Amino acid sequence: LGVGMTAPTQKIEVSGGVRLNTATAKPTCDSTTRGTFWVVQAIAGTKDDVQVCAKDAANAYAWRVIY
């Protein structure tokens, strides 16, 4: 699938930026949402977070802050 292009070379390829609009409630991190990225929009004066749902070696799922 190519967005903004006619000949993508990957399964999904975007020409330009990608925005995650996460104004809805963040779902529970579990095997269904594993691999999902989420942007937590913070209040004024604090930083936003970029998170990913992932499991650890003990098979515990959690939202992990990557920024």
C-alpha cells in the first residue's frame, strides 16, 4: 500500500509524515494490542509520551515509553 506514491517498495510506504491521532482512550496492553504505538498528549508544561505495547521475558504486557 502506497500513500502519496504510485510505486511503493514495502508493504506499507508513506511519502511524508505519519500522524498518530490518539485522542481516544488508550486500550489495555495485551496480546491483541501488542505492537501498537500510542502518543499520550500531555497537559501544558509537561512532555508528550510515545509508547509501544510490548511484552517482556516473563510474558507480562505493558505500555513502554520510548520517548
